[in-house]
Amino acid sequence: MLEDSYLTAETASGVTITLTLNRDFGLETTTATALLTASASETRVQQKFEGAAISQAGYLQFQVGDASAASNAWVLDSIATPLLHEGTR
């Protein structure tokens, strides 16, 4: 089982990052987003990709990008994805 992923990134006002997960080469696809806008004067944000959990996967593919064509650049420091062993499929 893949639990919700977490993003650490440089702040960028109005930028939404999209995480798309493909289970078993397209058998199931899930999309989640995270906003890079700062809430105060911080230079980095840590956001949770809500709804990015997926289970019963033999293979996983990840695609990361901005939600729309943004004219500004964005910097991602890390994406953490907790994995749990579910047993034999």
C-alpha cells in the first residue's frame, strides 16, 4: 500500500504541483495536488498530497508536474512516499 505522499519545496505563489500515480501500468490512476504558496514569510513549504494513497499495487509509476502551464519556475526538494507491505497479491 502506498500512503499519501509529502512534498518539500521552495515557495512559489499560486503554483500547484500535481502528483499522478499509475498502478500496474494504468489499471488505476490517482491524482493529488499540493500548493506551494507560503502562509507567512517562510522560504520552503511542506505539503501533503491529499488522496494520493493507493493499494494492491505490483508496480507504481509517478508523474510530477505543475497543474497548469505556469510562467514561473518551481523547485522541489523532496517527495516522501511511505510504503506498507500488504502481503502476497
